[in-house]
Amino acid sequence: MAIEFDPVKNAKNKEKHGISLAEAKGFEFGTAIIIVDDRQEYDETRYIAYGYIADRLHVLVWGLSS
């Protein structure tokens, strides 16, 4: 999966959560629980995934445009 993100958002994420968005490359999608975020109408299909990067549980949220 190609990962694209805004450098400003990445800096905020590192400050708030202590992890770079680039580290999502190590996310273990094979064992993750992934759901569609349909809590509201978005301009894209949004997903929430619960899974591991190394030995730590993380939550990933991302969107895909149609």
C-alpha cells in the first residue's frame, strides 16, 4: 500500500502520538481487524483498522477516493 501524508500532519501526529505516519508501512494488515467507517457521509470511503506495528497495537484510519 502506498502511503501519502502531509508533512505538517505527520509532525502533529509525532508530537501527539509519538509515532510517524511513515511507520504505517510496518502495520500488520494480515492480522488486523478492518472496518468501513460509515458513521457519517464522507467524500471518500474511510476505513478503521486495529492491528500491530511490531509488538504494539495501533489504530489506522484512512480514506480512499472513488
